Amino acid sequence: MKFDVLTLFPEIFDAVLGESIIGRARKNNIIQINTINIRDFSLNKHRKVDDYPYGGGGGMVMMAQPIYDAYLSVLERLNYERLYYKPRVIYLSPQGRVLNQQIVKELSKEQHLILLCGHYEGVDERVIEEIVDDEISIGDYVLTGGELPAMVLIDSISRLIPGVLSNEESYSQESHYEGLLEYPQYTRPYEFCKRKVPDVLMSGHHENINRWRRQQSLKRTYLKRPDLFNKLSLDETDRKLLEEVLEETEK
Ligand code: 21W
């Protein structure tokens, strides 16, 4: 999977996406993340990339031309490599569809994405109309630019690409995110601030351990995320497990 990111701040991407699981996947060539500095495509001697908004009002607007030329440079590179497909262009924008795991899954099937990060007060509408296929927001709160959302998108998509997570790392993906929250986890020492590890985890009884973990996941989802809980269709076994653990909690 390839990502090309059009941004005014390419440096911040390597800092975040050069480490840990994503850094490892890049070194192993399982994913490619390339940043394109929009400023490199300014035709202005001062490398200016923004201008005053027509109609007045405050702030600045990112000019269409540098963004368009940065986009064309990605297509030209593909041409040079004799690759004749057109990558999907995603504009990170507060007006986009709000990202969720289903959208992440859908986007993980693409072979190449171009991500456009806006900044300042916005981007000239005409370049958005001309090149953008899809607008995505990461939630209803206000940020200062599209860079953090682009990194969130790359991170969430990348971990679904085969080979990015190790077998052990993907385990938690298989058994979870079927709409349930994680069960609580513990490691050594056995006692910390007078709090002991639950007995069942020390028992070595794997059937009971799995049962307890499932129960904790159900209980947490029910209590902490009723919105997620209400989307579940629990089978008889799960309903009984939850009922049992909620009774224990009331006591
Ligand atoms: C914030 C850009 C506010 C534009 C017209 C007149 C990308 C984001 C962003 C930003 C405005 C995402 C205006 C969640 C986010 C992002 C920067 C409003 C003012 N337009 N997901 N005046 N939250 N944010 N423009 O902020 O670019 S995805």
C-alpha cells in the first residue's frame, strides 16, 4: 500500500510514522509513505502558498496552483514508473464523513491513496472540486490542520495491511473489534499498590480465563459505551455471561 501526502509540514510525518509498528512496516517495504511539500510547487519567489480570501473576511486561503502541481507530480511519478491507474484522493476536512473502523477497512483495500492536508482557514474550493474523490473528518472537534487526521488515517489503515502486524499483534485484532471493548490486562508484579491480580488469571484454567475475559468485555461495553453495546446482537451465551457479571457487580 502506498500513501502520498500533500502537506505544508512534511517533517511531522516522519517523526510520528517513523517509529514502532508503522516504522517497522515501512522498513520492511510493506507500506510506503511519501510526503510532498506543497511549498516546493509555489511559483512565487518567496515560496508563498496562501493568499487573501476573495470577498474579504479574516484569514488566508491555500492557493489552488501549488496543490494542483503537487498532485500532478505524484501522477507524473506513476507515469514514469509505467503505472497507469489513478489513485484515490482524500481531503482531510472537518466537513468529511466521520472516520470509523468500517471506513478504515474499506480504504485498506486501495493500493494507493493521495492525502491532501489543508491548513490556515482552508483551501481554494476549485482544486478540491478538481482532484478530490473523498472527504474525511476524524471527529467533531476543531484542529489546526489536516496533518494529524492524515496520520490517524495512515495508522488505522496500515495496521489492517497483511504483514504490518506480527501474529501476536494481530491476535487482539481477530478476537476483538467485533464491537466489544478490551478486557482488563495485568502483568507482574502480582501485587501493586495493594491491588492483586484477579484469581482466575492465576488459576491456569483456560476455559475459565476466556469466560472471564469475555464477561469483562461485555460488562465494560455495556457500562462504558452503551452506544456500541446497543449495536450488538448478543447470543444466549453472551446474554447469560453479562447477566451473571452484572449481578456480581450489584452485590
Ligand atoms: C479547522 C480547517 C477549521 C478549516 C470558511 C470560512 C481535517 C479536521 C481537519 C480546520 C476550519 C479533521 C472557514 C476533525 C478537524 C482540519 C483545520 C474552518 C474556516 N472556512 N477532522 N471560514 N477536525 N482542521 N475553516 O479540524 O483541517 S480532518
